[in-house]
Amino acid sequence: MLYYIKQFFKLFFSSVLYWSFAFCFFILIRYLGREQERVETVEPSTVYPVSEYLLFGIALGIMVAIVYTIVEYVFDKFLSKTLNLGLILLIKSIIYLLFLIFSLSVMAFLAEDYLNINFPNHRGWWISNKIFWMVTAYFIICSLLFSFIRLANDKFGKGIIFKMLIGRYRNPREVDRIFMFLDLKSSTAHAEKLGHLKYSQLIQDCFFYLNKIINRYDAQIYQYVGDEAVLSWTPKKGIRRLNCIRLFFDFERKLKRHSKYYQKKYGIQPEFKAGLHTGKIIIAEVGTVKKELAYHGDVINSTSRIQEKCNTYNESLLISDELFKQLNLNNKYDAISLGDELLEGKTEELKIHAIHKR
């Protein structure tokens, strides 16, 4: 619960900053950038300082941020799975339109009283008011920009889109990363039992709960490959508070918590296996169409091979010795050394450990 509260206020504070700046910028451009333009009812000699207008911009920004945060948070956390995208956009649009009518009417009333300006605020004033529709169009553009930034951060990781814009990854760069290959156990048997359509729905349901916890553990989804998800961390974020270990067991716990749902809908209880490894990797932009960041290097292949060894040892979570040495496991977890393994396609043995939760 504490995590969700933090996420809500994190979104709220970023929304306040964004929308306050957006509306202050709009007011500066619309009213102060044109010296000859004045509200018809204002006396020519009446000039108001910039701060008077900006106060209304900040107030409107805060009002919009409150509603925007509540709407986006509720839809993202509770309704995104049950409603299709078109219906979500329609409902959001109606909510935001009603709110803009209400908030701008309130702001017009306050401006009329505070600045002694006769703004239109009678019933239905917004239908033929050009300023209202200009603000609405501006809100839509700003909302799309804000959504783009959030989606870009979700896809690439926080701050990555900015680095791509300045061309940081146009040339391959060597970085340290922790990788997790997370795969559904008995996937072939499940696919044969359920059929392709229902099996795909099962994967969707499983990864839905994975997506709900990745931000909690500072993880990034690198890619989905069939019934497998590839996650990554910077060493600092992955090792901190054992994020790379805790994510797996939290995901496992969520699947078990919804066991009645899975048994009723699919007749199975999904279980996952995972391999963890760390090391230096090359990151670079690839492609001109559907451009994305790609990782290249031995760490990727080794992590995949470690995950495959879960079947050999009948374990759910295996990690390399390189990563194990960097972790300071607490009393909630046990590590069992499985010795040296010659992974497929490798010439040198790699020591691996199984991790159990007590």
C-alpha cells in the first residue's frame, strides 16, 4: 500500500510542475506576448502585473494536476485491464471536458472578482467562446506530450528517451547491467492444453501482474519474446535492497494470490523460472524503422542459458556467481551452490547458485 501511495504522489507532484508551467506559458504567450491585445471590458489605462496572471496559471495548473493525477492513476492501475483503449480515451475525454468547463468557470468568476474584469461565466458560455476551445486544444496537446513522456519512460526507462534525443546511443556504448530472463514453466504443455488463443490470454494475464511491480523494484522491461520477459537493471538499482531477487518472489507471490482466477479461467496455476546474471554489455540504437535500444554481448546469452538450467536442477531462480558475490543476502533467502556448469555454447564453466525464499 505504501508503494502505491508513493507512486500516486510522485505522479501528482510531476503533474503539478508540468501543468503549472504549461498554463503559465500559455498565459504569457496569449495575453502578455501581444501588447496591443486587451480584454474588451478593461480600461486602456488598466495594466496588471505579470504575477497577477501567473497566479491564475499556477492555480489552474494545480486544479488540472489534481484531476489529471486521479484520473490517470485510477485508469492505469484499476481499469486498463478491463476496458479497451478506445473506451478509455472516450471516458477520459468526457471527464476532462467537463472538468475544463467547471475549472475555467471558477477561474473566470475569481478573475472577475479579483481583477475586476467582466469574463463570460454564464451558463453555456463555453459553447461559443473561442478562448475556451483554444485552452481545450492546448490542454489536449499538452496532455498528449505528457503521455508521450510517460510512455517513453515506461518503454525505455526514465531519462533514456532524452539520451536518445541527444544521440548518446547512436554509437555503441559499453555499460554494466543485470539481466533476468523470466520464462513460464511447462509452456509447451500449457500451450497444447489451452490452445494458442487461450494460451496467449494466459501470458497477457501473467505479464499484467509483472508490469504492476516492475517500477517498485526499479526494473526495466527490455523485451518480450513469446512467453518470456527479459528484464534489466543498472547494478546499483538491481543490487539495492536486493531488487533483482525480490522482484521474482513478489511476482511469484502475486500469481499464487490469484490462483483461484487462473484455475477457474485456465485450469492451471502458472509458475515461472528465472536466471540472473551481470556483466558488461553493449547498448546501441538499432534500426531506422521501429527504432529501439538493443543490447549485445555475452551476458545476454549466458543469462538465457542460466535460466534454461532451472529445468535441469528443478529450481525456480538461478543466479551466476558474479552476481551472487555482489549481493548481500539477508535472512529471508537461502543460497545453494550448484557448482560449475559448462553452459551451452560456452568454453568456460560458470558457477551458479539457486536462491530460495525462507
